[in-house]
Amino acid sequence: MKDEYTTRSFHFSSLILHAERSDRGSVSVEMVFFLLIFVVAFFGAVEMAREVSVKHALDVGTYRAVRYLSIVPGDQVTARNMIQIELDRNVLGGAGSVQMTVDMPSQSFQTVFSVTAEVPYQPVIPLMIFAPKTLRVIHAQSIEAYP
């Protein structure tokens, strides 16, 4: 009777030992799932910051271009270059070539005009696909150059 009891307890202790060994792989699997979620969340946050940065640079550049055109209404090339330079100075990058549209009915004093600037933007997040979009900023100003 003693032999039967000791073999049963030995068998039970080997089952516990085997269960402890099988838990080792589960930590690796959990870590892989955690890393996948963490990588997507991290790059998503970085990409959101990059989009805000590009939009801000586009806004500042468009504002400066509108102010310049309010003083020198005929120089749209320099105004477009001002926007592009501001986008190129962006620390996080990610801006392409800017498209600028000027709606200026006339170049006379106190005429209200607007400038629309657009830049294509493509979010890049690992394991996810997003459609490209266009960031757009519109600023209006009156012409301050007196003839």
C-alpha cells in the first residue's frame, strides 16, 4: 500500500513540474502580442505628431505668404517659396511639394484676397494602411500696398 501511495504522489509531482515548464512559452507569446500593440500605438502617436507638425508649418508658411502678398501683391512665386521653405524647415519632415492658389480679384488697395495652400500627406504606420490625404490651409488678408 505504501508503494501505491508513493507512486501516485510521484506522478502528481511530475505533473506539477510539467505544468511549470509549459508556462515558459506563454510569456514569449504574451510579449509578442504586447510588442505588436505597443509598436502600432507608438508609431501611431509619432505619426499623429508628424501630421500636426506639418499642418502647423503649412499654416505658418501660408500666413507669412499672405502677409507678403498684402504688401507685394504681384509676387506669387516668392509667396509660394515662403510656404515651401517653412515646410522644408519642419523638424519631423513629411511634407511634399506645396500647391498654392491665390484668389485676388484685383491688386488695388484694401482688396480682400485669400491664399489656399495644400500639401499631400501619407501616414505611415507599421501593419496599417491609410489612404493619402491632403492638408489644406486658407488665409485671407486685405492688400495694404498703397499705390
